[in-house]
Amino acid sequence: MQTGKLPETRPDQRTACAFTLIELLIATTSSTIILLAVIGLLAAASNALSSGNRHNDILAEGRAASAQLTRDLQCSDTSPSNNPRLFQYLSETTQTASSPEINPCGGMPPLPFEHNRISGAIFSHLDWSETGTLARAAMNAASTDTGSLHPDFDTLAFATCSHRNRHGEPGLVLVSYYCTYTRDSPIAGDRASMKLFRHLRAHATDEASPGTYHQPAATYHDQARASSLLAMLTNSLRRQITIGIRDNRHLPYLLMPVDAFRDHHGKIHQAMHIWPANFFSLPEPPPHDTPDLKEPLHSTDLPRVSLHNSHLQADHPLACNVVRFKATPMHRDKQGRYLNASELNASLRINREHPTEWPVLVTPDIIDIELTIIGVETARKFRHRRDWLHWESDPSLAGLVQRESQSFRIRVAIGHAQT
């Protein structure tokens, strides 16, 4: 029997046990591609998350501003039924105006509703006299290089009903919305942007017994309080409407119906203008002696003060990085048509010198609001005030706004009006 043997393996017949250079190159290339793909996916996810967070911040800010605007406008039905005791006080000596569209409140003149107002007068609350005129209302709002209202940033001023006070009575407050360029903080050199501000002048019913509203004495002009301001305003409006005056240019500005007064520096002021916090420079600066109050605005311990020692404080922003704030009021006529300012002025035959300005004696039925905001990262590309005022003429900034902005559009029925 023949015993078999395994064949011997020659050196050149042994099986290879290592990767070749080609195989290593292929494996390395494949791993690199996969790793880069994973990194790309992670970067895209991170960017999407960051972008989502930025948009969420813009959405939260825009919705909060829109909600505040909506609440103020919806409560601006300042009819006697909302606050009968206050309106009884305001209308004690008021005569009825003849036009139903200019007299929605019956026996007292309507409270002015101002939109982009550029014509008006300053008056004396004791005896009518046009003591001066202003180029426009809200003098510290954003304006063009020539001082006129900027087409991208509108202004609003109107009276609205606030929360009920401790006596259970709804108060009447004055509010104004405007945009202007301010720093983000009081720190010198801090970045700045265009912001939407809400100005508020509260009612004074918390300082009085239930149902009482005291008109200030002749030597006091407490324009920090809405009720005192409105008492002077309605007294003047009643006289003007009675003799047939309807044009805006002859009627007082809502937030500035005061006498001229001399401050402790000897400078004469025509009115106390609204002003924002952390401003750069203002056409009309705040009073020099406004106190830094540590108490609430409605405190009963605050004494009545003279005009140059008001309780009024600087406004704080409602929304930051605003590139557009537009408001379009409309009035519904008897035929059910909605008229804009030009059409309404033509219908009433008033404001011929400023036909596009809203007639202040007519409360609109609806108002369309557009608020456009950009994020903080995009806002860093706007390095100067002129960038915020003229971004539409810069292709790169206009492209950024188109891609990165968020617009909020709302239609609000004013007071009792129904859309």
C-alpha cells in the first residue's frame, strides 16, 4: 500500500495575507467620502437648526408686536359706553358736531386718530390760539435726510382703552407707534438698529376717587397723564369743530396740545415730544430735568408736577431690526366701500393741501399692518443708519432682506367695526 504525502508548497505559491496599495487607496478614498458626507449632513443640520432658531426669535418678536398692536387698535373704540364717567367729564361743555362721520361719539368731538400726520397746530388749553406749528407729529420718528416722514416707516397715534383700574373703571390711554434708529444698550459704541417703539401715556384715574377726573390748574400742564391731556384736547377740538374747522393743519396734535413754556435753563419749548431710549441724536431732545423714577407709573404717591418735571419716561423697543413698518387705515362708507385717505379726504372735501394724510377726526374702520423684521446675524450687515433707511437701493442688502426677513401682515378691525 502506497502512503500519500501532501505536496510541498513552493515559496512562490503561498497565499498573500496583506492589502495591496491599490486596495488601501480605494478604502481610504471611500472612508473619506463617507466621512465628508456625514460632516456635510451634520453641518446642514446644524445650519438648519440655527436658522430655525433665528426664525423662531423673529417669529416670537413679530407675533408679540403684532399682538400688542392688535390689542391697542381693537380697544380704540373710545365711545362713551366704554368709559361713561370720563367721557361725561370730557364732554361737559362740548357741542355736537354736524357731520356724522366726524362725530361718531355723539355729544363730544371724536378723539384724533393720527397716521403719518404732517400738518397740525399747537394750542393753548385755556383759550384757543395757534401758538406754533410742527413739521410733523412724532418728530423723533425715522425720517429722510430732508426731515420728512420715511416711506418705509409709518407712525400711529390714537387713544385706546386700558385695563380697569382699582375702582373698576376702564382707563383711557394714549399710545403711539413709531420707528427710529437707536443703540441696543446704553453702552457707548454698541451696535444700533432700527426699532419699533410703543409710546404710552397712562390715565390718571388711579390717583383720584372713583369717577373723578380733575383738570390741572392753569399753572400746571400734566401732559404725562392721558386724562389731563384729553381734557385740554377736547376743549380745543370742540371750539374748532363748532366753527366748522375740519382740516388737520388747524387741529392740535394728539400728543402735544400744550402751551409754550420756559424750562429752568431759559429755553422755550413748544411741546414735550416722545423720545426713545438709547438714542443717538434727536430733532427734539427730551426735557433736561425728567426724573429717574423708581416707582410705578400709576403710583398714588407721585405728586402733580409742572410740565417740565413730567413723569414721562423714555420709550423701550417693541421689536428690533425692523426694515419696514407700514399701516394702511381705511374707512367704510354708507355704500360699504372701503376708502383710503385720499378717497376719504376727497369725499369730505378736507385736507386739500395734504390729500394723502389721514383726516384725524375720522376713526378708521380697519387698518392693515405690515411689519418686516430681520435676524440679528443679518442685521450685522447693516453697519450705518443710512443702510437701514436706504437698504432697497443697495442690491446686496436688498437681497439679504428678501432672503432672510420675516413679514407679519394683519388686518385689524378698529373698535366696534366689523370686517
